[in-house]
Amino acid sequence: MLMTSAFAGVVSFFNTNLSKGEIMLTDIAIIFIFGIFMAYIFEKIGLAPIIGMLIAGIIISPNQLNLVSDEIINISADLRQIALVAILTRAGLSLSFDKLKKVGRPAIFLSFIPASVEMLALIFFSKKFFKIDTIDAGIMAAVLAAVSPAIVVPRMIKLIDEGYGADKNLPQMILAGASVDDVFVIVFFSSFLALKTGGSLSAMSFFNIPMSIARGVILGIIVGKIVAVIFEKIKMNDIYKAMVFVGTSFLMLRLEKLLENYLALSALIAIMVAGITINRENTKLANDLLASYNRLWKVFELFLFVLVGISVDLAYVKEAGFLAVILILFGLIFRMVGVNISLIKTNLNKNERIFTSFAYLPKATVQAAIGPVALQMGLASGNLILSVSVIAILLTAPLGAILTDKTYKKLLKKS
């Protein structure tokens, strides 16, 4: 306790008589140092580094050591938006039409059936457990239902490199399904949030979901083709190309905002489809952009998870506690049912189906990106949604990672 007070005193001394910009630089320094240090410790003990980043945020938050100012908290929503764009862009650039065709029907089913089954279960149980209305339950369900690319992607790439599951393209199938799963859930999250903040629940509201997806696909194809042509003709550093594509993604988000009163458009879908289109038009360009994004992602990831930790109020986490854990476990059970429904009439054996279910368990990246949004928008259920999101990350990220790492050699064949 004495050490904690001393450290807080040192930070307070550093922030004395500083401008807002200088205070923010101090905040960023603290986020970098604590986030990287905790990530390193957790990686050393065999757990996901993102858990360390999340805990670092909780420790330095105003509710605990109070080492960061309101300045960094005020821009956290914008920083999470950048991270969300990076998630979707990486997903799009890593997918190709050829791979999608090769893994076929089960990958398509895995992209929406597990999430749909889990969301329906979570809506039902969260209303019972927490006495919230249907739209709040829908927002919570959409936040919780996405699988984590931060956990899944590196593990599937490792399997591809080592040759496990290669005979049936199992890692590619999981990669493709998990990438689209995130976008599917985020679209529903945006739709429920729009209903909560701007209108009533109606058939037209849900009709707008497929329409927004369709328009997003069209916009993404057009933008992807234009970007591919421009980057092919103009030679520039790959990092610059990645930054230009990030800027283009933000312009699509702005376009969605400008058109929201006239027609439904999913800029999130457009961002991912633009990446897929670039991959189809020029695979080398897509791989170069992806390599640049992977380097940039290290910074985005650190900010994303530390800032989520900073937003957490442990009093609400404690209050949600046991019921939140039960809700999450129920959701995981229904998610596994959805995975196995998706794999009906495939040539996968029992062990491969079990492994696919394990690979679809972890939650982290999307929950960190959208979990705090309801709180920042002032919704009454915001603290509850954020608290349950944090518990989901702390519970499922290590669970999914450990089950995947410890079972793949036993459950999958090596080619």
C-alpha cells in the first residue's frame, strides 16, 4: 500500500504544472511501460499477453492507482475505433476468394451460426439474470458473441506452418469463419445500439441489417478495386500504403454517418470486403499491406486492452461476478452447439469437431473494442456490459488458448 502511494505520488509530481499535451504524453508513457511489462510477464507464464495488458489498465486506472489522467480517457473511444478498423482490415486482407471456395460451406456456416446461436441464448439468459430489456440484452449478447482473432489467428497460422489439420484445410476453415464471425457480430452490435439510441424495435429495423450488409459489400468491392489500381500504379512505402488504406477506411465510416438518415450502410462490412477485394486483385499487395498492419497492430493492441482496463470499475465487476460467469459459460455451451451444427455433413471426425469447438471459445479483441461503447454513450446498462465483457476476456481468452495449445497435437493429424 505504501509502495502504491509512493508511485502515485511520483506520477503526481511529474504531472505538476504540465500542459494537457504534456500530461497526455506522460499517460502514454505509463500505458506503454505498464502494458508491455505486464504483457511480458503473462507471456512468460504461458498466458495470453493481452490479459496482462488488460490487468495493467485496471491497475493504473483512476479507480485503482490513479496513474493516468482524464485526457487519455477522453480520447479512448477514438483510439478503440482505430483498433476496430485495424481488426477488420487485417481480417479482410488475410482472406482470399480461393481459400474461401476451398473450405466452402462449413466456413460460411461457421461465420454466423455459432454467433447467432450464442447471441440468442445470451439475450434470453441476460434478461433473466440481470433484468434488462431486450435491446440492452441484444447489445450485451452482440458484444459477447464474437470470437477473438487475437487468440485464434496466430494459433491457426502455427497449425498451418506445422502441418496439423492440413489434409482437410481445418486451420484455413477456422480462420475464414472466425474472421467473418467478428464482422457479423459487430454489425448486429451497431444495429442494436442504433435501436437503443435512436428508435423503436420494428421489422424495418431488422430488414435494414441485410440491406446495410449488401450495400457495404458493394461499396467495399468498389473501394477495394480503386485502391488496388492506385497502389499498383503509384510506388510508395508499404507503411504509407497501409496508412492510406486506414484513412480510406475512416472515410467509409464517415460516409456511413453522413448517410444514416437516408439509407442503411455498413462501413464495417465495406472495410473488410475492400481488404478481400485487394487480396483478389493483387495478392502480393494484400500480403505487403497485411505485414505492415501486423506491425502497426502491436501498438493498436496495447492501447486497446490497456484502455479497456482503465475504463473498468471493479465494483461493477464484483457486482456482476457469479451471474456473469454463469452467463458466459452458458453462452460458450450454446456456441459449441452452433459450431457442431455448422459442421454437419462435413468429413471432419469427432476429434476435429472438438478441436474446432475449442478454437471458437476465446473472446478478447472485439470485446475490448466495443465493450466500453455502451458506457461511453451513457446507457444505463453500460457498466454492466463492460464488466461482463472484461470477465469474458479474463475467463475465455486463457481457456481457449490453453485448450487449443494443449490439444491440437492429440486431436489433429499431421500431414
